[in-house]
Amino acid sequence: MAKAWKNNNVTPSLPEVYSSVNVPQFGTFWQKLKAFAGPGLMVAVGYMDPGNWATDIAGGAQFGYMLLSVILLSNLFAMLLQHLSLKLGIVTGRDLAQACRGAYSKPVAIFLWILCEIAIAACDLAEVIGSALALNLLFGMPLTMGVVVTVLDVLVLLYFQGKGFRVLESIVAALIFMIFCCFAYEIVVSQPSVNEMLGGLIPKPEIISNPSALYVAIGILGATVMPHNLYLHSSIVQTRNFQKTDEGKRSAIKFATIDSNISLSLAFLINAAILILAAASFHNSGNTNVADIHDAYHLLDPVLGVKFAGILFAVALLASGQNSTLTGTLAGQIVMEGFLNIKLKPWKRRLLTRLIAVIPALVVTIIYGEKGTGDLLVLSQVILSLQLSFAVVPLVMFTSDKLKMGNFANSPVLRISSWIVAIIIIGLNSYLLWDTLF
């Protein structure tokens, strides 16, 4: 049975930047869209982080263009779920973590918090390994040293956090543009088959019937629809200073959704480009066993017969890792403050999450080397996929609840669509868990 929030007075999420970006009340469409542009890009970062690279490369090398349909479907799921997330934040003034704390008992909220922290640690693990691999490929830095160096980005992040939220958004946008340019070059030189690419956007029954393809497909789903992004978006959309009337909220939802969908479309292009590059370069040349970033880097130049393909690949990887670091920190802060109402200084929070990720990454790189880091990257995405249900179900429940959302509760069509997406995610994850354990 639906219930209202247990407490109505909630401190705004990320109070230091709450309502800090002004939205012109009587501005034109483009002026308002410009004011709302930014949070979508920060969310899109999570959809193109180093963890995506491992699953996309494995999918493209093993199965050609077949799993493009999974990336497309995952992206459509993401657009729907991020719309629900931003709507929750705009309408209720709560992020998803605060909403869970206000709706559930303390044991349930702590359980959800622990699961979310595991997901953020898995995501951070992908960022640590991705950045360390990029440093190794570009400068020959040993992986273990690269893992340790990633801890130092705390200081860089703290510096930029003090410059304002718009500065953070600008840095993210610049790094995304760099990644996009790198992959535009890669796609041009790899000369993929347009017909095969278009065919790959149509789902094939082999994705379900082939256990190996299904495993990678679920990994792609976990890497694409990121659970921590649902917490992040519901918070950072509140950095906009919009009118808190029904009309103001309706306008905010509209422009924030446009920002989100444009940004996620860009993330789709980059994710698809990684898989297309792997399919065109490795699958079509018989190198179907390429399943990690290190192998991909070393094979790109000789397989494609051009210079700079490998270098630009590594530059894009480094940009991706640094971008993910930024948004992962914010998500960690939001989750801890929202679920537990505990406020840590950003550098303490960052150092804590970084160390949780660095320790297993260090152990694996020391014992297993490059091969182990590749397997760890894919595993981190499977962990994210398994945690996804525990973020999606509360989000769909809250945004469908009229007592919590009032006139902004999901329409019947949106409610049914959201539950279908949630059931698909739960079903795929249950299958993966069963297959892994038994």
C-alpha cells in the first residue's frame, strides 16, 4: 500500500551546489535548454566508462556486430530510467537515496546502501583499472604504479570542485568531446560494413540461445545502465534554480529530459563505436579472442595498417577514466549522505572509495598481471548488473506513487513500460546469477 514520506524536511542533496545554476524564468526555449544542459552529460559519463570498453570489445571481437542491438536496447532502457530519476529529484526535492531512506525501514535502507556501495566500488574498480591501463599503454608505466597513481586524482578533483558546478560540467563535456573525436578517427580507418552495422541493430535469437553471448550481453546491460547514475541524476538535476511551482517543475522535467536524451544518444554512439571498432578490426580478421583493452591497443595499428589508432584509443581510455572518476565521486557522496544522513568531506569520501577499489586492483595486478585486470573489468560490470534491480525497482515504485509524486506520478503507459524494463532487468540478472552459481 502506498505511503507518504516518513519525514518531509530533507536537507537538499549536495547542498553546496543546490540551486546554484540559474534558469531564466522568461527565457527562450534555447536559453532554458542551455541552462539545463550539463547534468545529462555527467550522467552519460557512466555509460561510457572503462568497464563498458571491456564488455564492448569482448562483444565485438567474439560476435561481430550482433550485440549492437543490446547496446541500443540498453540505451533505450537508460533513457527511460534516467527520465524517472530526474523527475523524482525535480518533483520531490529528494535524490533516490533520500527517497529510499524516507520510504523504507532503517534495516532495508542500510541493506540498499550496502548494495549501492558495492556497485560504486565495482564502478570505481573499472575506473582505476582503466586509467592504470591507459597510463601503461601511453607511457609504459607499470600497472601496479598506475593503480597507485590513480589515488592522487583526489587532489585534482578537489581543486575543480571548488570552482563551481558549471566548471565540473565543462570539464566533463571537454573530455567527452575528446573521446568522440578519437573514436570518429577509429571508425573512419576501420571501414566497418554499413549493412552489417544496421543488421546488428536488429535483435537476434542467438543472443539468448548462446550462453557466451548472453553473458557478454548482460555485462553490456550492466555496464550501460549504471545503478549509481540513477542516484546521481536525481541529485544533480537539483543544481538548477527553477521555479518550484507545478508549471516550473513541468518545464524543468521537459528540459532536463531533453538534456538527458541528447547526452545518452552521444553515449550510445561512443559505446557502439567501441563495439563496431572491435568487430571491424578483430572479428573480421579472425582475432575473435581479443577480450581486453591491452590486446586491443596492441593489435589496432597492425590490423588496421595505420598509425595512431592505438594511441588515440589509449587517449580516449584515459579521458574516459578521468571523467568517470569525477562522477563516481559525486555519486558516492550522494549515496552516503542520502541513505545514512552522514556527511563526509569530499576528500575523505573520495579517498575511502578509491582505497576500496585500489586494494583488489593492486592484488590482481601483482598476482595475475594484465590478464587478471581484463577479467576483473568484466566481473565489475556483472556486479553492477546484479545490483541494478535494487535501484530500478524503488525508482519505478516511487515515481508511480501519487502520494509521493502528486500530479507528476507516472502515466499508465509510462508505469507499464517502466515495470516491463524492471522485469527484463530482474529476469536477465536472475539468469546470470543462476548460471554463474550452478
